[in-house]
Amino acid sequence: MVVRMSLLFVGLSLITSQGLAAAAVIPIQCGELATLTKLDLTKKSDESLALIEGLKAKVVGQDEAIQAVAERIQIARGGMNAPGRPLGNILFYGPTGVGKTKVPEALAEFLYGNPKALLKVDGAEFQQSHNIAKLIGSPPGYLGHGETVPLITQKSLDAHHTETTKISILLFDEIEKANESLWQLLLGMLDKGVITLGDNTQVDLSNTLIFMTSNVGVEEMNKVVNKIGFNTQGEQGSSEALEKIKDKNQAVGSGALARKFPPEFLNRLDKKVLFNPLGTAQIEQILNIELENVRQRALANHRFMITLTPAMKRKLIKDGFSQEYGARELKRVIDQLLVYNLATLASSGQIKKDDVIIVDFDGKDVVFSSRPAPVTVQGAADETDSNRIILTDLPEGIPAIHPAELPPAAPDGTLNLPFGSP
Ligand SMILES: Nc1ncnc2c1ncn2[C@@H]1O[C@H](COP(=O)(O)OP(=O)(O)OP(=O)(O)O)[C@@H](O)[C@H]1O
Ligand SMILES: [Mg+2]
């Protein structure tokens, strides 16, 4: 092929020291392309890798959503976000209790050490058009003007900024439940990156990552699940069943999105992520995350340690997980079966500082036993420091331990379990 052009022109914007952009054209000689230094897009900054790892440690089985968040944060940190637009407009949709709300909370926790360091607008509270005044305040001349403090203000949005991090998180939860007037507001803010309040002041969203969640299509998705026969018993949410459900949900989900949301809304989104259903493997990981939180609380407040038998873990999963509600019930079940009982035992003086509390389910009741510590259970200690020992849960095959059955600890504090090393 004859190359007719001897020069390739690449348009480039140069930023002058005054911050003004000036257009320039850099000529590149034909053939020079082959000699240029190739840049590696797979190489991520340590910051970006830490964010992805940090989110994965809190949110299980939703890697696509985590990737979407990481991309927008990367664009923000790389100073490449489009002016006059939010940092990102992301819609999460799919089944109940699978982590849609958890992702923005996990981001808030990662950035600011607090899962509540975000502004949350609950769509269900904006079902009437007059409810919008709660969000942006009433205009002058309208009832309530000057009386209601709007939920969204620049101050509330940027309340958690630090010296180094200036990213705001705005979450519109369950948007499909909101009234038309919230919709109109959303359309404007997704596009222009500003909200005009009732008193005519403007809130700038160009440092804001906007998340929206929706349960659109969930009823149809649940029918798919029932058809495939996915449940927590028997098949145990096998990865094969999960894959089938994911495929069907994808088709059901995109149809439901198109029916529910107008194209002008869908077009303004940077990402639409369909959340995956959770299977047994994911639920076990989520249970471990939640248990770790309980352990940390027990250690920090009372300095006692907790270990669970496999039977107890199975009980928590059975009671706390359903395909219909995902992991939504898990925390409540942990509170009810574990946290409340531990608090009762601690406040009645039955748990002492540094005790190890073993929790078992005997098929009928949850049984709590204690053993004085400190001890190291061989092969089961997962984290130690000079003062404390955190025990992992007992491995499969080890029966419930009651204090009387435990051998005395060795002089070095080591406890050898009679039923062999895990
Ligand atoms: N993928 C997940 N990883 C970690 N925890 C999860 C996950 N999914 C659910 N959970 C647990 O379940 C709780 C409920 O999840 P979340 O609020 O994110 O559900 P959701 O998908 O927003 O559901 P809904 O559509 O009903 O609002 C979370 O607080 C968390 O404890
Ligand atoms: Mg939610």
C-alpha cells in the first residue's frame, strides 16, 4: 500500500503555566511510531491496587462493580475527569441483599475510615413530588422556605473531605421508588454536575461520585432463580447454578432497565453494573467478614476471643441467607444468635477477660462454652501480637468443644487439640 501522507498529525492540548489550554499539533514522522516507547496499561498505581484490594476485602463476589468504582477514582486522581460533570455516574442493579448499597459504603470506609461518610438519599422517601423540598429546600415564596435545611448542600456533601482526599460520595438508593421530580433533578445533576437549591444557590458535584441503586427486574430474576432450582440446601448455590443464573439475569436485567428508565437517563450513566447472585462460597466469605467485625468488637470492648464450630457457621448461613433476600438477614441473625448472647454472658460476669468463647450449634440450641486463655490453638491461630491472640474458627471435622474436654495448656501456653491438628 502506498503511503500518501508523510506526516501524521496528533492534536494535543498543552496546559500553560497559567492553566490555559492552547491547541498544538505535534508532527510525527511516518515510521516513527514503531520506535516510540510503548506504555503499559496493565500497570496500575499502588494507590489503585490498594483501593481494589481494600474494596474486595469488604465486598464479596462483585468484582465488576469494584472495577467500575476503581476506574472512576483513577480518572479523578489522574486529574482527567471532564469539567462540569460528576466524577462518575454509576448505576448498580440486581437482586436484593447482594452488596449494591455495600459498595459505596465500603468506598466511604476505605477513603475516610467510616462507612457512613457519604450522603445517602433514599428513593422510598421521595415518592411524593413535595418531598423534593427535603432534598433541596423550598424556593422563596413557598411554604417552608427557610425552615427546612436541605439534605444536599455543599457542606453536607463535602463534610468528610480531608487534606489529601476530596472525593464526595452521593448515593441515591432504590431510585425506582422515587417520584418524577427526583428524576428530573437527577437528570440535571448527572449531566451538568450541579444542583440548584431552593434558594437558588448551586451545589457543585464535580468532586462527587454519584451512585444509584435499583431493584428493577428483581421479580423476574427471582423467577429465574426458582426455575433453575437454586437454593441454599442441596445444590448449595453451586458455581454452575450461579453461572446459569447470571446469564439469564443479564438478559432479564437489560430488558427491565430499558422498560423502566428513559434513554436520556441510561445515556448519562458512565457504568451500569448488574450485581451477581451470591452462592455458598460467597456467603461463607461474607460470614467471615461479619464475624471478624464481631471478634474485633469483643476484643476491643471486653478482651475475649470467639471461635465458632462448623455446625454453628452452618446454622448462621442457613438462617441468615436466602436467595430472596441475599445476605441481608445475615447481620440480624448474627446479632440475635451470637452478639446478643455474648453481651448477656459478658454483662452477667460469665465471660472473663482473655477467655476463649467457643460457640457451637448442637442441632437444637446454640451452646456457648468458655476456656480461660491465653492459649494458642496449634494451626488455628491466624493473627498474633505481643498481647493478644485471635483464633480462627474450628475446622470441619472437629466436634464441639466443651471446657471439660480440653486438655490443659502446655507451659508455653500451647493447647494441643486431642482430635489432631487441622
Ligand atoms: N457482596 C457482598 N459482600 C459483603 N457483604 C455483603 C454482600 N452482599 C450483601 N452483604 C451483606 O448484606 C448486607 C445487605 O447488603 P446491601 O445493603 O448491599 O444489599 P443490596 O444489594 O443493596 O440490597 P437491596 O436491593 O435490598 O437494597 C450488607 O450490609 C452486608 O452485610
Ligand atoms: Mg440497597
